[in-house]
Amino acid sequence: QKEVEQNSGPLSVPEGAIASLNCTYSDRGSQSFFWYRQYSGKSPELIMSIYSNGDKEDGRFTAQLNKASQYVSLLIRDSQPSDSATYLCAASYNTDKLIFGTGTRLQVFP
Amino acid sequence: DTGVSQNPRHKITKRGQNVTFRCDPISEHNRLYWYRQTLGQGPEFLTYFQNEAQLEKSRLLSDRFSAERPKGSFSTLEIQRTEQGDSAMYLCASSPDRNTGELFFGEGSRLTVL
């Protein structure tokens, strides 16, 4: 059973701080990894993708991948209350479907 | 609006009844996915299509679930003899042929089985 695991949270951080979200996956054959954001009552939307070891930065977001440790993370710098949402980690075992984790709920308080 | 459209948005039914959900993907997207999401969980993969071909179906999906995508356009997901455990949000997503992992989700169809 291919699995993606996340701490469900909530993770609470003050406005302006760095939020660190983590994810592990079970299948070493996983090729691609994604972070989706899901606001309460809304559908998921893609915010970051990462395919190779190392860091990938996009604005306030940095995704990190360590395939040896089977570990993916998402850092959100200068967190804003509008970042409060559930963050879903997903892995692709081929290019055809994504396996999602349970999501980590992030709360950014003013 | 050219996003993914799902209907109905909400469905309340009694146990044992059949329900059908419809998904209209983004017009140029050839891939269409169905996921199910319950409260506090991530989306769970159900099935996906490449054009009209159903390429994979989750082993978790019982025989009461069937999905079609005639002519490679819209898709339907039918649940027969609904059970209370079927209560969930059913999400449809589409993506272009060259899938970069970005799925475009619809707003979902929420099913409540009484």
C-alpha cells in the first residue's frame, strides 16, 4: 500500500513566522511530489511541485525533497493569516495519479 | 467559467438508493479523475480516464461504484445501493495530457446518506 503521511496538526504559528510542514512517503519508486493548499470548504489547489532532491523556491514558499529519507517538506516564510488552510502533500508513482496525505492544518494568528 | 464543473453540488439520499454525479472537465483536458474526501482526510483516489478509456480503478472501490466518460467529454460517477459509509465529498479533477501533477479540481459533490 503506497502511503503518504502527514501530521494532521493543527500547526499554529504567529504572523510573520516560518511555517514548516512535513511529509513522508512509503514508496521509493515515487517520482514527483506536490503540495496542494485547501481552504475550508474549498477544493485543493496546487502551490508547489518538486521532482529532484534539494530545494525549490517560489515566492514565500520553499519545497524540499530528500529521496534517501523519503521526506518532503514545505516552508512558508513570512506567514500570513491568509495562509491558514490545510496543506496536502501528494506523491505521484507514475504520471497518472496522485496519492494524497491526510493534510496538515495550518493556523496563522495575528 | 471554464473550470471543472460538478453537479449536483449537494445530494441527500436514503440508504439503498442510487445516486449519480456528473463532472464536466476543462475542455482541453484529456485526463479526468475522481477522488473521494471525508472530513479530516486527504482526497482518496477512485478512478481516472484518459479520454474515454478508464485506465485505473482503485481496489478500494466496491462494485457498487461505476464511472463512465462517454466520448471523452463529461464523466458520471454512479453509486448503487448507497450506504452511510458512502457519505463524503466526491471531487472531480482534470488535467492535460502532459500531466505535470497539477490537477484542476471542481468544487465537489457532497453526498449525505441517511
